[in-house]
Amino acid sequence: MRLETNRLILREWSKKDVNDIVEGLNDLEVSKWLAFAPYPYTKKDAEEWINFCIKGAKKGNKRDSYEFAIELKSEKKIIGGISLSRINKFQGTAGGGIWINAKYHGHGYGTEAFGERLKFAFNKLKLRRIENGFFKENPSSFKIQKRFGYKIEGMRRGGFRCKADGKIKDEYITGLLRKDWKKKVKS
């Protein structure tokens, strides 16, 4: 699976991405906002993640997640990852998340990748609802979501122990319906 924007390619992970994923996630300023990324993030962690993603991609039409590497076209470099996970075709729902290497923050890459992921979810997979979230201490994560029409729907108090810093974190739950996304995209 491969998706493309003006500046980015969203594609399946490959074994050659190990060094880029370690560079991006072996940074506490990135990994502390992800529930399941350890810190320090090692080559072994990256290899295990990539193998998991490759195995999932082999499920074809039966897969329940898409884990995309975010490649910056101009540098042919992986600068982050974005997922569409827990896909339930009967319900028409999914979740997911995103991370961007700190060296590439502030350039709109996250927003660009997030928009392409939503287009894929709503137009190709015909999903009706995407659920995301963000840790209470990271409101900048919601800025991206809000641009596309997400709404805060609640909070999981003490919902996660972050693997990177070991802290228990509250998570705001956010949701986006296809009909709301279509209104936002047209405006």
C-alpha cells in the first residue's frame, strides 16, 4: 500500500527503515507522547516493529490495520509513522496515531500525512468514524486533529502508562465522523 501527497509518501515499512525509525523515536521529546514506544528506542525495537508491520501487511484484505512509514520525498528519508488501526469494517470505525521526528516538526508534515490518512480511511476503506486521542499534556497533538474536524469526546483518566517515561497519563478521546470531515474539507 502506498499513498502520496505533494511532499510525502506514506508506504509500508521495510527493513531498510531501521536507522530512520531509531533516529526519530530515540528522542524522549517524541516518544513521551506515544503510549507504546520505549525510551531509549533501540535498533532491536525498530526491527521488531518493522517485522510486526510486514507480517500485518501480508494479511491482504483481512488486515485490521495499516502502519505507514512517512517518507519525505525530497530527502528519501523516513521522518515519522502514521497508523490506521483497530479497523472494524462492520462498524465502519478505526483508530490510529502519528509521530514525526523532532527534526521535522513545524513544517506541516504531520498535517499533510494526517489528511492523506483520513482520505484513505473515508474514501477508499469507506469508514464512517475515526477515533484518535492525545495525552492531556500534549495539546499540540489536538491542533492537527481539530483542523480536520475532530471533537473531544471524553477522557480516559490514567488511561496509559507511557513506556518512554513510565508516567501514568490521561488521554483525551477524540472522534471524527466522515460527514463532518467532508464538511470541513469542502470549507
